[in-house]
Amino acid sequence: MLGDVVAAALAVGRVLVVTDDASVVPPGAEAVPDPGDGLGAAVAAGLSRVDGPALVLNADLPCATPDAIRRLGSAGLALVEAGHVSTVNEAFDLYISRNGPAYVEREKMTPPEVVQMLLAVGGLATLAHPRDLGHLEELLAELKEAGLTGMEVYYQDYGPEEVERLRRLAEKFGLLPLGGSDFHGLGGPQQREPGDIPLPWEPVQRLLDLAQERDALKRTQYARPGR
């Protein structure tokens, strides 16, 4: 994903990648040492090398294209140049953020369409953060019919009662009870290190077995304990 984002951004301008491993930086981009103090410090380290406006992109930005990146950056700059705001940040805060009056919702796939697309390319679909979703049972029924494989049951701040409720839902709909630490390196009070959650190995093994059946493991890397 990082390579795709960098390739799209290089068509627009100079690209800096903040990382503690320069070997992962795609050709054409510049490596900036990660100060190791969370996301805010990493962004600041990158911006310290920039003279003028800059656009901060997530390395996991889906479907990044040069045109999309140009439009994302130019919207704020146009408002600054016209004198409506003094900074790009102010443009986003007042007008073009998700809740702003000039925000335009992008075209999206429906959840069942996403599941079906993943299945079509040999992948396995799982649902993240179900606790935050409304009408969860109706959604699970719809996604299970579309081919959903598993759902998040174990998470960094899920208590025992929440885990048990979600585990029962996973069992009801025939889904693998999966999970993750959702580690972002932000160092918050609920932040868990990668792997630091009580996820049993059995559903992980079942997921790997399903992936093996679909040859999905040939397209990714994974590690089994003790191997």
C-alpha cells in the first residue's frame, strides 16, 4: 500500500516518508528518521523538512491516484489564495472537513460489495470495530450472506462482558472470532502493543487454513508461533 501511495504522490510533487526503517521507502521518495514519539512527532519531523504548503497522507490511503491527491491538496490552497482563510488547516476546519459546509461525500462501495470484491480476488473478509456499529445483528446477517469470514471480538479496550457478547454474536452467525491490538504508535492510555490482546490461537489457525485453501497466503506474508 505504501508503494501505491508514494507512486501516486510522486506524480504530484516531492514525497517524504517518515520511518524508522529506510529500507521500506520506495524509490523516488525521501526517508525522514522517525523520532519515535508518536504520530504527531512523526508528522512534525516530516514538515520540518518542507518549505511551503504540504499535504500529509496516510500510508494506507486506499485507491490513491495523482488526480485525487492534487484535488485533495488544491481545495485548501484555493481557499487560502482567494483570501477566504489564512491557512490550509483553517480551510479544512471551516469548510472542507467531513462536517464542513463544502464537504462532498465520495462515492463508496457498500459493505456487502466490499466483502464480495475481496472474495472475488481470493481474499477473506472480516469486520472490524463491530461495537461501534448500529443495527449490528442485521448487518452481520447481510455480510454473512455476502461471504463474511470473521469479525472482531478481541480488541484493545474490550472488557470481558463486551468480548463475550461479541463472541456469542460471532458464534450465532458462524463467523471466526478474531481481533487485533489496532496499534497506531500513538502511545495513548489504552494503546496496546502489537499482539498484546487475549486472542486465542485456534480461530487464527482456522483463518490461516481458509486462506491456505484459497491460495491467499501466496500473496502475503505471515508468521506462525515457533516458526
